[in-house]
Amino acid sequence: MTQKRGHDVDVRIGVQHSPRELSLETTATQDAILQAFKDASAGDGLLALSDDRGRSVVVPVDKISYLEFSGDAGRRVGFGES
């Protein structure tokens, strides 16, 4: 998966028959992650994602219930009005 430096994107992956979702923070764009999902669907059927800290997850695409993205706009730090 090609990564573009920028804001971190939080990716949450819902897996069928699992009470917990997988969560990963990456600098890859949402479009790159969606393309990796499409490529995995057409290829070996395994979606492999990794973050900048070296953590990786591999999920069979036929078991994925949803992909949820957040955090692309950056993070606010501190207190006060914005």
C-alpha cells in the first residue's frame, strides 16, 4: 500500500462474528486504503494494512463488515475556543 505523509487517519474495521473492531492509525490516505481493499478483493482476498509503528493487520475481505475512517482533518490540542 502506497503511503502519503500527512495527517493520521484512524481506520476501524468491523469483522463479522467478532464483538470488537480492529483499529489502526496510519498516514495512508483514505483513497489508498480503499484501493488496497479493492485490490485484495480482486486478488488473494486478504487486506493487509500497517501503521508507522510497524503494527500490521491482515483480514480476509469476505469477513469485513465495514471500514470506518476518521481523523483526516488533523487533531486539535489544548483548551479554548476554536
